[in-house]
Amino acid sequence: MAAILSSTILGVALTATALLTPPASANDATVEIGVGGLHMVYNSAIAVVSEDLFVSTDEIRVAYRFRNITNAPVTVTVAFPLPALDGREYQDAGVELADPNSENFVNFELTINGKPVIPSVYSRVSALGVDRTEIIRAAGLPLNPVSYDLFDALRNLPPETIEELRRLGLIMVEQWGTLPSWTLETAFYWEMTFPVGQDVIVEHRYQPVVGYGFFGDFQFDDPFYLDRYCMDAGFINATRGMMGTDPDFPMLDERRIQYLLTPAANWASPIGTFHLTIDKGSESAMVSFCGTGVTKTAPTVFELTETNFHPTRELYILIVDPINE
């Protein structure tokens, strides 16, 4: 596993007994909020001493240890962005949301030095590169393009509103219905002070957006899957063996998780110690993602540790399992 965590690429297939060789989530960053919305900015005053990241389909937990490396207290706005949700990507795929009718649709929780903090939520809708948040609000539609209530809301729009949204690139009108084609960006943000001489522990937990569908043998040759999940020969051979002998439906259940690692590059230095734990859930499942130095520590759990970690790519996790397992 590697392109995410280093320059070496080595695919990983993890089964119930051996190491044979995705739709959500992100690292903290300092931000500014101005014209055009929320922007990640470089911060030279605060270092990330460590990050401990746990990922499963049920929960993502992350704990950071921050350190002020200046001689004075520093107050900044910190943000945790989620991967963007593109309505076009989910038209033919399923998705699981913790709280589909809320701006905090992942049930994001935050503590600073063990004390709960309620963050603000930043939401931005765009289509064709243009901010259309207020257009969607004015139409009475949920901002989330994969909201469970969206399709009923679209069906109830008057024809003139449908035509305007179509003209702006926000929807597609097809024979079988009206479909969203906008993208939602979401970030949680808060102001905090980093004192001198005292490390600050920031922790989050939330339920990721999990994309799901069917995994077929045609995906073994798909450049998108090969690159995004670092699928290697070991993973491909083992997964092919799980598909059974039914020629009419050679499929597996598929779940996909994304976590944004690159916002951490906005801090003063690389992450001193980065520890990643991935739990694939079922012992019968297999998982593929990019990384190096992976160790199996439990029947479903795999871990790796990097020092002076400078993320250059996001984390994408693919989990496949026999259907109806």
C-alpha cells in the first residue's frame, strides 16, 4: 500500500487469515473565511506532533497532538473538511448517511483537551465551478445531493424552477426523473488558542459517508480502481476467488471510504508520528488501499506508522465481501 503515504506503490489485499501482498473524512487545517468561502491557509506557528487515525465503515476517530512552536499564544480558526459530495457520482450507486437531513450529516463530534466543543458548519454548493448555495436554498432543496429527501423535493418543483436549475447546471432532466448534478463541500470549523509550552489534544469522531455497490471482475482492469486503491496481483487473485462460479453474477459487495489527508500539509511541519488503523469489519472481507509497512494486529485490523509524514494524496479504502455474508 503506498502512493498515499510514500512514493512506493504496493497494493494490499487483506483477508481473514493473511496479508496477501470506495463514499467520508479529513485532516485539520487552519483556514480563513472570506469572499468565495472557506480557504485553507499555511500556518507556520503550530506543529502537528502526532495524529492517530482509526477508520472503519461505522466510525472514524482521529486524535491530534498540536504544539505551538512560537513564543506567544496563537489563536486561529481550524477547520476539518469532509470529502466533497458530487451528486453525479452517486446517481448509480448507494450511499449511507448517519443523519441525512442535517448539515452535520456525519454526526461529527469534537473535543479539545477532553472538553466537548460545538463547531460551526460551512456548506457550499457549486456547479460548473460557480457557487450556487443560495440558489438551492431558495428552491427549498436540501444542500446535500445525496439526501434521502432530495428526489421527492425535486419532483415537487414547478417547471420554471426546474428549467432554471437545469440552465445553471445544477440538475439533469432525464426520462426517468430529475437528478442532482451539483457538488456539496462541507467543513466543520472553530476558533481555538494554542498556548505556549502546552500541547493541545484535538479529537473528532463521526460516521463516514460510505459508498456501496457491487464489485465485478471488470474492475480488475479499471485504471481508476487500480490507481485509487492500489489493487495488486495478490488482491486481484484472492478477490477473484471469492466471486464464486455463477457466470451470470460474478459479483461481491463493495464499500468505499475516503479520508482527506492533504489538509495536514498546511501546518508548520510534517506530522511527527502518523498512526493509521483500519478495521475491515468482517473476517471474510478483503481490503485494498495505498500505504507502506502495514501490520496485521487483529483478525480484522491492520495498522501502519509513519514518521515525519507529509501527505501528498488522500486515503481511499476499498472493502469487498461475499454478497449476503
